[in-house]
Amino acid sequence: MIDPALLDLYSSRLKELGAQVKEDHPLADADASVKKRSPLCGSQITFDVLLDQDQRLSRIGFTVRACSLAEAAAAIVIGCAPGSTVDELKAVRDSVKAMLREARDELPGGKWGDLEVLKPAQMVPARHGSALLPFDTIVKAMEAALAKQQ
């Protein structure tokens, strides 16, 4: 019998989000490009970032080869991160991490409302890394772009 937690994890909304990142959209003029891989499931995500004059994310490019959970999380990042600073993205990442690992219910709302689809992953600790991969990757890409500007 399939664990109900796993069934909830792959909800229809999660699958819809994941479908949004099936085609690659790299940025040729990126300020930085970071590729990260999850050792547990083999998911790989590359984010290319372009910053504006205020050091906010102006555009994001991507290549996603990942499990359904990481695909959905990547789609959320791709859709919501533009306009954000690295500190704002760190705060979102930390909120997702706290939600997964400590069962905190303090996720940002508004444009980040789809983060709710990641909540079932709380019950499957082995999937936490997959859910966090896109958030870690976007933060690293932003940090690399900022370092390049220094």
C-alpha cells in the first residue's frame, strides 16, 4: 500500500507547477549561473540570474532536471523570485526550511502562496533536500552575482 503522505506530496497542484519547468530557459547574459545537485535523488537545478541596478533579481533563467517535488519548488522560485533581494530570498528559504524541519507554519503569503503545496513533505524527511534545492540554488546564484559585482 502507498503511504498517504506520499500521495499528498504529489498533489495535482504540485504536478501542475512541475510541468512549468519542463523546458529549459537559460540566460545568455546572466550575471551568474549556479548548478546544484541533490545527492539523494539526483535532482539538478541550474539558475542563471541577472541583477538590476538595485541588486534585485531582474531575470532568471533555468534548467531543471529534477523529481516532481523539486520541479514544483523550482517553479515557485522562478515565478516569485524576480524583484527580490538576496536577503528576501534567504528569508523565504529559511521559512521553507523551518516549515519542513520544524513543522513551523510561518510561510510567506502573497506571491509566495504556492509554498503551501510543499507542506506534505514535512512528513517525509528524506524529501526535504529536494524541496529545498531550488531555494538553496537561487540564493547561491544571487550571492555569486553580487560577489561578481563587488
